Amino acid sequence: MVYTTDSKSVGRLDLVGSNPTLTTMKRSELKIVCAAIVDNTGKVWTLPKPARHYQIIKHMRDSGYTGSVNGPDQQGFLLNNGIFCRRKAALGIAISADQIITDKVPTTLTTEDLW
């Protein structure tokens, strides 16, 4: 199952969007739900965890998407409030939520750090 949404409902925690959920959830309540990629049209693609970003990319390609998937702002994670968050910003959330499973704290969050 792939979750997609239009760009109006895609937000970023480091550039807080207009999603009202952001104002109702405390940062301490936020958690990483799954890996996500934003395509060139603003759609967010996800697969259920423990999917990796490369698996989402494969699904995107299999679905006919031919645009960029590796831009610095394209790969990240979906949060439990439905907001897309880039890898670096997601790192702080994962640390706060005690979701890091690796022994060493990473500088940029990957799925291998989470599951």
C-alpha cells in the first residue's frame, strides 16, 4: 500500500506547514511512522515499515514515475501526525522518541537506524 497526498498537505517540520495537526501535537509526541519520498509533483510516497527508501523508489519506478528521487529534500520520513519530515530534521524526532536502534547516533537518519 502506498500513501500519496498532494503538495498542499505536505509539510516539513523545519519549514512548518499549514497542517493544523502540527499545532495540536507536542514535539515530544511525534514519532517516525515509515520512510517516505516526495516526488517532483509534491506527492508523498510511502510503504509500511520496515520498508527502505530503495524499496519505495522501486515501487515509484514500477508505477511509472520517472522523475528525481534523490534530491536532498526528497527523501525523509512520515510522522505520526501525517507530516513529511526530511532526514536531518527527522533525526531529532527519532532521538526524542527513543526510536534509534543502532549503537551509534547517526548524523542523518536512515531506515537502518530505525528498524
